[in-house]
Amino acid sequence: MAPHPLQILSLEETQRARDIVLALHPGTAIDFREIFLQEPTKADLKNFLDLEHSGYLSPTSARPPRLAKCMYDVIGPDRVPQYQESVVDVERGQRVAHEVIGKEFQATLTLSEFSTLVEVCKASKLFQDALAELELPEGFEIVIEPWPYGGLDPEDENRRYFQGLIFAQDTRSGNPDSNFYAFPLPLIPIMDAHKQEIIRVDRLATGGKGDGLSEKTNARKVLEHCRTADYVPEMLPNGTRKDLKPLNVVQPDGPSFKVTDESLVEWQKWRFRVSFNPREGAVIHDVHYDGRSVMHRLSISEMTVPYADPRNPFQRKQAFDFGDGGAGNCANNLSLGCDCLGVIKYFDAVIVGSDGKPDVHPNVICLHEQDDGIGWKHTNWRTGRAVVTRRRELVVQFIITLANYEYIFAYKFDQSGGIDIEARATGIVSVVNIDPGKTSDYGNVVNPGVLAQNHQHIFCARIDPAIDGHSNTVVQEESLPVPMNPKTNPRGNLYEIRQTPIKTSSFADAAPQNNRLFRIVNSARKNGVSGKPVSYKFVPPPTQLLLADPESVQSKRAQFAHHHVWVTKHKDNELYAGGRFTLQSTKEVGGVADAVARNENVENDDVVVWSVFGLTHNPRVEDWPVMPVEILQVNLRPSDFFEENPSIDVPSNKNVTSVEVQKDTCCKRDGKL
Amino acid sequence: MAPHPLQILSLEETQRARDIVLALHPGTAIDFREIFLQEPTKADLKNFLDLEHSGYLSPTSARPPRLAKCMYDVIGPDRVPQYQESVVDVERGQRVAHEVIGKEFQATLTLSEFSTLVEVCKASKLFQDALAELELPEGFEIVIEPWPYGGLDPEDENRRYFQGLIFAQDTRSGNPDSNFYAFPLPLIPIMDAHKQEIIRVDRLATGGKGDGLSEKTNARKVLEHCRTADYVPEMLPNGTRKDLKPLNVVQPDGPSFKVTDESLVEWQKWRFRVSFNPREGAVIHDVHYDGRSVMHRLSISEMTVPYADPRNPFQRKQAFDFGDGGAGNCANNLSLGCDCLGVIKYFDAVIVGSDGKPDVHPNVICLHEQDDGIGWKHTNWRTGRAVVTRRRELVVQFIITLANYEYIFAYKFDQSGGIDIEARATGIVSVVNIDPGKTSDYGNVVNPGVLAQNHQHIFCARIDPAIDGHSNTVVQEESLPVPMNPKTNPRGNLYEIRQTPIKTSSFADAAPQNNRLFRIVNSARKNGVSGKPVSYKFVPPPTQLLLADPESVQSKRAQFAHHHVWVTKHKDNELYAGGRFTLQSTKEVGGVADAVARNENVENDDVVVWSVFGLTHNPRVEDWPVMPVEILQVNLRPSDFFEENPSIDVPSNKNVTSVEVQKDTCCKRDGKL
């Protein structure tokens, strides 16, 4: 049986792609970055999926070719790598596309480049001399935390750089997980990745309010006022709390979902496919409910995390966690009983090393059901009959770790046709050293000597809808007051619903004061009850957009973060809101702003909707040492898509294992209550 | 042992209060409305609680008197009731306050008045004549749905009215829970409650787009195009879905919470009391975390549901679900295994009949723990060590049914010091008859012949904080862009946090574009790490405010619904955002707008914060016949209140009952993945 066109490349297919690339570059050293499925063109995929859903798919049906996107450096005789991308047909054994990427773009980083930075720092006299300016307490050792270089400063040459944030770890406990972030050192070494050498060590300002932007204290004993802040349970001074009793999710008859054909998930009238790639992590495809098409593709497209400390070089603390390093590359191996409860299905990924050899990266996605309280309820007060259903959700989750920080992403499907795209932010906030006793306008002191800098997290979810087919229109809808008037609003209680279809590719912003929402409609299909076009709607989360000055590099390279909603016409391979190459970018190229600028028709067309939302994160002391999750969601909801509540047939059975705390465990005062 | 001052009145105390009132009105008929605990004055309560928390409370300590608030009608010789309120000391057996309420105010309705309406309608020739104008299908019977009259129209006399929404039930199934809302009749009878007679029957317009505001079709066969829409499982045409497998929450060692002294809840460093009253439902008191005071009192204060259909008399469809009928009065008796899962503690209420005799209203509040996904996580990518904790919540929940509609309210406490106030809207949307084939600008056709009118739900939570004590200040905080400039923002990445303390009682609105939040600070207590005043913060949900014209009755009687945040100085008994008397009100009197108008100091004072949030609900077909929950939350979060993440000591134990779906249940293509 041939693999489904959306199934990720197998180990064998990946290996074959590697071999094809190597054969095309004989006698040359090749450093691989990524090999992963190049999804079929939408036209090809649509044909295949239509056939699949019609039930007429057979082993002899035409299938899109199995393509591998291969990203690699060709190492020249001068050892200078040239970045290239090839698409190879793994069945036919041939290359179908080849691109030599210009020097103006930087390839996505790989974790092996991070390892290089650590090695190069250790070997660098420049860095060791800078370190020698500082006096570390007894038993402390240096930890180098590799970071992308951020957006190039105007004075930077366009070379490939990496920077290291430097911390010290108290090794006296012998615990390799003692929290080194509590001991930040005011140094940032910069590596030229091609030369593999440290070209500069930036000395960081450690002042506070009233100190200038460039003041360095130059104190030798920069850690003297810092203090341990551990989070691993065995290092907590008072251990863990003892009064939390187990709460188990038990599914005696197994899960209600079914996973077949490796990637096909079926649950409660939903049917969709799950894939995974190094950049976007988990991706959801070809979503149907009860046989009707809802979404073609859902993904987290990009995110940016700009820091607001104006002191050089912190303007370059701005991560694009999907574009720079790849969310898929940074995905956690999830653990049974830790990352979710109940009956869990895990999905694996295939990754390649720099030699291109594939390996399994296990458990990068988990799939499970969860209970989310009451789904719907009505009590007929005349008869006392209550009908109450639970809100069961199916969760597709993946978690990424980027140095200090974690994001938990989930696609949640409910029983009433709703889909939530969720991001939880957790992990350790990014910190720098601050002088004893000082406070700062640029962040919050979360531990002595530790300044957590103010920053934003701005996410972009890419929603490629297929509301009863691919020809859709996005309609902006508002509820607006109507002035009292004798003719239409004599008592003043009327309000008006105003709809404005978006006809050419454009952006829009949240306006909760107007109850602004966006409706993705199929204007050719009318709801049999209401007579209105079938649709899914969403309210853009009205979170704060990017704050950086429009002329700043931070701002120019993250155009997507300037508006809440972007509506574009679908174009193959246009998946990345911040553009294909974000690493060291100074402006967004080929991102969603450029897609909008094509000024294309998006009425009754193959539209893509990009939803931007985020979090202005001015750290609290409570975010330290590991922050409690902050939760953000985009909620897609059917609206006149179905002809009744699709969860009306959810059973209202009593859960038989629930237990009441006996009334007599509480002392009743008068024996009657 | 004397009852705690916040403990609800026992059966005995209630009975005693009744007897005291009856003895004070000898020879007079008394119709009781409510008897419930009159909470102590804040001064008295504060003294008691300080003593309690100091550990020096003894059986001989002074206690606030046990007071009962008694609401009743004194029936005069002409049978015209006069509404009075008394506060009686149940221990001393004496009245401490007495108020004869003026005729300009209407007492909260009681459910027995609803029964009266049904009886009066049945006996009314006026109503029966109106009904006779309509021809009902064979086997259909009239159902009268009592409603408050809404805000008086300018031409109305101020008398006590009730209105009935009229439906027909198909009785042929013999099922008393067949959904009569699918068969709305275009009649509204109006009862004069004192005369106990139907004084008028309003004929409702049933037109659609293009029809005038007052057009009545006068068709006899108004139900001919209507269609069954059942929700009770035994009446669903295709039954319930079969593929949902059980998901059990099992707590083998019991709950982690403890309930003692009837109302005291202790869980995971939290300690608070729960009470219940006929108007507000469940109320949370005296909230401490780890021995530190956080909140004095949390309640849902009011909500209003104005309908936007401009056709007379729909301007009078505007419920105040707390003020008109009492959320506590309408609370559901919760059922094991239906309204929540796991180990559940229920609390009872005491209610009185019109004779004042008390009875137990069981299980009006449930208390249970639930799992809400990951609480915090960090993976040290160097060592591979992941520490991940679950987010356990403690939920205090109550559910109210108001005719067709349900609200699920919950106070949720988490392990990191957060409190969420949650409202879920569900139940059956309010509907009226619409002619065959028509659609309307005033709502959506959700079933043939059934128009669900556009409306809003606007809630107000009352937050009486006590952040390390009662002297608090509310500070508005925004994150604002700073133009690029060489001196303070050379690279353009800086943004500024601007704080504005609220000094005199006032209102404010959400401004998510500025990341506007409100911080409740104790300026006398500084965080030992950050040096900033300890605080809790919340972001007002930026939901749409009341849309009705400011000069409309709907708008004037719900001033609270015009702003997201109100900050007032605490005043005893000032609990109700929409005022003490909302039934038939034409303007808000004694509500939060009047409290603000006192222009009092609220800096370092005993402040109260009122958070207004809501839902503009333009019904979807999917909301029919019972709507999936819409979920709203206000999130209170510690911000520099603690000196680290208070959940850092939550154990990261692996859950031992979680189960992995075996990999081989999924067909692996090449046997390697």
C-alpha cells in the first residue's frame, strides 16, 4: 500500500532522498540541514483527496509524487558553505527542483550549529579573556546558551552569526540540573559561523533606573548578590508539597478515537490527518466533520519574541521560533503520564543528522481525549428533568523547548464542531544580570541580580479553510449600535449586524468593542434552516500587537505581527507568515504582508486566513524560576454550518465512577442540614 | 460551637427568624419572599476574622450577631401587599432594622408568582379569547413560560406586572420533556400581580425583513410550518452517538481538599469559605493563600440580558437574572456524575416558602478538583531532564436555570495563586414565531418558524480584594510604544509600562491594544525580590458593552453594563451592580454607577472592583435546540505578590494510570517507525 500523500517521509524514503542528493553532488562535501516531506501542490492534493473521499480510490489511482524537500550546505573548497534546496522525487529517484539560495538569506539554524558555538567559545581566547575579567564564586562553571543572532544591526555585515548568553552553574550540588539561569553573566560572545571563531564579546550593561543605556559596571564579582533558584524537585529547599492526591483519568474501554493508515485520526464525526515537519511541528490536514469538509490545513506558522530592553545588544534578542530554528526540530519527546493523562497515542518524527542519515525522533506529538466540563445543559423546571452532557475534547499536542523557554501547542477538537488552536507559554523567562539593589524600567527583578526583560510573544496561526469546498470568502462582521429613531428603533434596543466581505487580499484588526468577528463562508452553500451561507467564524483574540517602532529592525522583520488577521489567496508553499528566511533578517520577505500586497481576489476563492495573537509579557516574580502557563486560544466555531447543534446526540449518561464526599464528613451544626 | 459568622442560616435559625417576623406583625397576613443570612458589617467581620486568623479565637470571643435578612409582603386588608424588609437578630430574638419599601420599587420575584401567572392565564377569558384566534395542531397543548415584565415602558403605570411567553407542546409522544420551544405562539399575556388578572394580551409581529415593526400576520395556523426539535435523548430521531467511550476521573486516595466547620475549604495552600444566598448564589469569602489574605469576598453581582428586536414589546425582554429572580433561587440541584467528575463535595442551601417555613435545597453548589493540562514545564536540553507539573484546579460551581436558559458559574482556584471567575452560557435560546420562509434582521431562524432574537449577556463580577489587608489601590497599567529616539530608544525596541493609580471612585474600560490591565496593590507591602508593591492583577475581558441607545430604558437601567471596570469604596450592603431593585426598573438606582458618583477616595482604602464582561449573542443554528457552552472568564493573577512561582513545589510525579495506545495498533509502513 502506497503511503498517503500527507504521510511524513519514512526512514527509507528519507534515506533515499539523502542518497539522491549526494549522488547529485559528487565529490563535494554536503552538510544536511533538513529532509522532510514536500507536500503535494494543492491541485494535486485536492484531486487525490476528492478521489479518496469519493470512495473510488484504488491501488492504481494516480497519486501525487512522493517528494522530499532537502536543505543542505554544499561545502566549497574554501570551506565556505553554500546553502541549497532541492526537491527530489523519492520514487523516481530524481530531482524536480533545485535552488541555490543567495547570500542575502540565512538558512534556518540547526542544533549542531549551537554545539559548534559552545565549542568555539570554549576555544576562544577573546572569550576566555572576557571571562577572566569576572570573578566567579568557588564551584561555579560557565554555561553557554546559544541563541540566534537576531535581526542584523544596520552596521552589521551580512555574515552568519550566532550569539551566546552566558550563565554560571553552581556545580557543588553535583546536580546537572541546578538552575544556572539564576546566575547570568554580563557577556555575549559573537561567533562568525563560517569562520567558526568568536569575533567579538559584547559587555552588557548591568545598571538600573537612571543609569545610561551603555553603562557597564565592570564589577568583577557580578554573581555575589545572586541566589540559587532551583526547580528540579530534589533541589527544592522544602521539597514538594505533600497534600496533592492522585487524580487519574481512566478509560476502561479505551479511547474513543481511532488512528489508522499511520496519520488518519477519526473521532466523534471528525476525520483529519496529522503530519509533522521540522519547521511547523504538528500540522492538521483535510479536516472533515460528518463527511463535510471544514479545513484544508491548520498550522502554527510563525511566532516572534522581541525584547524591549533598549540597551545594545538586546535589540537583537528577537527570536522567530519557527523560522529561525524550527518548532519541529525543537519538539520534546513526550512522556507517558507527564504531558497528558488518560489513553494516549504518540506520533514519531523522522529527523536527519548533518550526514543526512535519518533517525526516529519518538513521541513528538501526543493525541488524547480530555473532559472540559459541561458541554450543554438544560433543565425543564416544570418536570425537573435535567439533560446534561460533558464537553469531551480531542487534543493534538506538541511541545517545544527553545533554550530557556517552552511552548505547548495544541489543536483541540470538540463535539460541537469547534476547533481551538491553543498556545501555552511556560519555561524560564530570559534574564540578564542587574547590579545589587537596582530595579529597571526594562524588566522586573525576579531573583536577586536577575532582571527578566520585558518582551512580547506574537504568534501566527495559518488557517487554510475548506468550508464545504475550497471556494470561500472571508466576511468581517460587526454588531453596531443603532441610534434611537421612530422608524426603525423606537425603543432604542435595536442593534445592527453589519457584514463586509473581504474582496481582495488584505489585513484587518480585532475590534472587540464592535464584536468584530470573521466568518469564513461558502457563499454557494446555504444553510437549510436559516437560509444563510454556511460558515465557520472566529473572533480574533484582541491581544496587543507588536510594540516596536515601525522603523525598527524588530518591527520591519515581523510585519505579520502588525495586524490580527490577514486574508490571502492560497499559493503553494506560502506557509510562513514571517517569510521563508527569518534568521538574521532585517525585513520580512515573502511573508504574509507580501502575499497581501499581491492584491489578489479572495472572494469565492481559495483563501488562507492568518490569525495573529500574543502576549505582552512583563514578567512577574511569580514567573520565576519556571513560569505557570499563560494560555492563549483562537476558537473556530461553526456558524450556520450545521442544521442543529452537532453535539445534541452526545449521550447524557451519568458517570458511574464519580463519588460524593459523604455529607457527614462535614460537621452539621443542627443535624438537619 | 457557635456557627461561623459567614455560615448560612441553619434550618433552626431560619425558622426562628420567621417566628420573630410573624410576632412583629400580629394579626396580619405575611407572604415571605426570602430569609437568609445578613452578613456582618465589614468592621465586625474584619475584627472577627483577624481574631480567627490570629489563632486566638475562643468560645468566649465576641462574635458578630447572627442576623437574618427577611423579605416579605405584608398583606393589607384590601389584599394589596406592602413589601417590607427586616433584619432580625436570631439569637437575641429581636429586630434590628426595618424598612417599608416604597411603591416605586418592586421586590424581587418569587417562583410562586410565576405559578400564579400560569393559573391566572388559564383562568383568563382575555387570554383564552386570544388563544382562540389561533388554530393549534391536533395534540398540541399550551405552555406558559413566565417572565419578568422587563423595564417599564414610558406609558406603563408602575404596578407589579408579569408576562408570559406562550408555546405549544406536542403531547402526542406522551413525553413531558418534548421541546415546546420549537412551537412559539405570537402572544404575550400581561398579568397585574396584585389584581391577579390578565390585563392585556400583546399580539406579536411575526414578520421578517422588509416587514414593518408592528405588522402582525394574524394567521390562524401559526405552527403549521414549525417542526419538532427535541433534545432529550429518548426523543432524538437517531438516538445518541455510540462511539463515545467512558472517561472516568478517579481519585483513589480521595480529594486533596478538606471541608470543615461546614463552610471552610482548604486546598493546596488556599483557605476560603463558601456561602450561598438567594440572590448571588455561591459566594466566596475570606480567601487566603499560604496564610496571606488575598480576597475578602468574590461574587457574581448581576447580569443583564437585553434583546435587540425593536418590535414592541420585545424591548421589555431584558432579564436581570440576579436582581429580578435571584440566581440562588434558580440554582439547580446538582447530580453526581453529571455536572462534574471525580470526588465531589456538595453544599446545600436553606430556602423558605411563602409561609416562611425553611426547607433544605440540596446540592446547590459542587466542589471538586480537575486537571487542566500542563501547569509548568521546563526541559534542560543539555541533560534531557524534563520537569513537568499538571495544572490542578479546585472548582466551586453552581448552575442556574432561568426558564429556557442556563448559566454555569464557577470560581476556580489554581496552584499558582490564580483565581478564575467563569461563566458558561448554555440552555435554549429565547425564540419567537416567524412567518414561513422569512428571515429577519433581528435574529436568526434556527428552526422552521422559530426566530432566535439577537441579544447580549452582560455579567458583573464583584471583587472585594484584600491584598495583604484591606487597604488597597487599583492601578491601571498599560504597555505603550516609545518612538525611536537616540537618547532612550536608539534601536526602536523599547516599550514603556505606564501606571496610573485610580484615586477616586471611577470607571474604566478595556483597552487590549494597550495591554491595559488593572493591578490591585497594597502599596504598603513591597515584594522582597522585585521591590514593587505586592499585587493581584487582571485584564478586563475586552468584550462588547451594552449596545442599546443610551437614552433607552434598556440602557438606563443597566448603567453597570456601560463600562468594563468600576472601582468603588466599600460600603456595607452595596453588593448589587444594577442596584437593589431591578425588577421593572427604568433606571439603575443604587448600583455601581451611583457608588462611583460618590466620588470617594479609593487610594490605599477599602476598595471594591467590579468587572463587567459579556457576550453579544447573535444565535447560530448550532445553538439549537440546546446551545453548546460559550465560556467567559476573568482571570485574577498574583503579580509580585509571591517571591517565586507558588506552584514550584507541585510534584512532577508521573501519573501511573495513563496508558499508551500500542504503536502496533497503527500500521507501520516500513516496520521501522
